[in-house]
Amino acid sequence: MPSIHVTMCVCRRFPFARLLPLARERGWDLDDVMRETGCGDNCGLCRPYLRRMLSTGATAFTELLTE
């Protein structure tokens, strides 16, 4: 199985490492992130990664996450 390395919202080309400090500074939850940046609101594939990012602070993922 090929390895994966997920570090951004592909639709918006927005790196999680840039998004996390912004979300924390502004107190955003997932709905706020989606509304304010569009990340997670198009194809939705990054939504589980955004959820994990917000809960753990991780910005790079090597596992396949699903809703």
C-alpha cells in the first residue's frame, strides 16, 4: 500500500500548518474553518483531517482518515 502524506486542503491549497494558528487565534471550530476559509466545504476529503487538526494540533497526517 502506498504511503500518504496529507498536509493541506487540496481544493483551497491551504496548508494545515498555516490554518491551525489562525483557527486557534480566532477560536474557530470546524464550522467556522469551513465558513471562513472554504476548507472542508468543497469536496470534503479534508474534513476529517481538519477535525483531527483542531482536536490534536497535528498538521501532517500519514493515515487515511474518514468521517
